[in-house]
Amino acid sequence: MKLKDIAAVSGKSGLYRVLSAGKGGMVLEALENKARMVVPVSQKISLLSEISIYTSTREGTVPLESVLKKIKSEYGNDVGLDGNATPDELHAFFKSVLPEYDTNRVYTSDIRKLIKWYSLLAAHAPEVLGNDQ
């Protein structure tokens, strides 16, 4: 599986493997429990390969895939945080991974979501994160 095969659905928690796509929508399978669902085109679906993180660099963004691989190389499969971490802990973690992230445009909720996604990928699709460990 590759990052382009994994999607996030607006309004739904978790990550989903894209099974098929058509004019009417997508058939997705939850990474956690393998439950399948059809998502209509009217619902916002984001492929993880198309997501970037805002930075203060000249480029302005860095691909999510690069950030995930950096987390893998520095923290392995366990980042040591979960969704209950304080905002200060979350921002300190993210600054250690991506020092140039844009603190005005990357919100605490974004970092929480990234940590949840990372944990799901490490548990259910580790090949996406690379073979560093």
C-alpha cells in the first residue's frame, strides 16, 4: 500500500484505504476494522499523498509524506504522545519534527490529527512509513 491509496474523509475519524473510485464516489475500507463504505462525491475526501503541511520556508509547504517519514526516522512506531497531550507538548513534538512549520497556520488540532494518523499507519499500514526500523 502507498500513501496515495489512503484517504481521510471529512466528518469521519480514522483513515481509509481506497478500494475503487468512480463518477459517483469512492469505495473505502477502514484501516482499523476493515469496514467498507461508499462515499459520495459530494463528501470531501482527501488522499494523504495530496496533503501538505504549512511551513515558513520559501516553498511554503512540505508534503505530509516527508513529515511522516521524518517522524518514523526520529521516533519509530511510537511518538510517545496521544490525543490527550497538552497543546504545549504537541507543538514541542511537532517543532522537533518540523522546526520550520508555520505556527500561525498549523493548529493544535492539526497536530493531534497527524499523531492519530501516524499511529493508525504504524499499526495498520507500516509500509507507508518506510523501512527505517
